Amino acid sequence: MIELNEKNLSLIVGGDNVYPVVCENMKNIRHQKKITQQRMAMDMMIDQSTLSKYESCRRNPDLNYIMQFCSTYGLTVEDLIT
């Protein structure tokens, strides 16, 4: 279960810009799990090019994607933003 509270939600919507941290952590998690971008994109039901843009911070993932990512890989939002 993903635990959202006022503190970690405000960081994502309207607070500090945590997207560079999120992008870097998503990439690190994929590397730690030894998953290719293609495989992760399939797991997340997005295009591989979209995942590549997220990981390089050329595009910010929306909150729904962040929550789905956390759920799929057994993380909390706090895990992803710290």
C-alpha cells in the first residue's frame, strides 16, 4: 500500500521540485533490479521513449505514474523522493 501524506504529496505537487530526484531514483531502481528500459516500459504500460524521457528528466512523470511505479515495484512515494 502506498502511503501518501501531506508532507510527501506537497513535494510532488506544488512544493520543492523533486522531479530530478524522482527521475534519478527511478533509473537507479531499474538498474538495481536489472530491468531493461523496454521491460520496465512494458511493465508500466508506457512507451520506452517516454520512460527514457522520465529517466533523463526531459519529461516529468505525473502523480498517477509515480504511484503506479511505486505499487509495481513495492515502494512508497517517500522511498522514491528521498
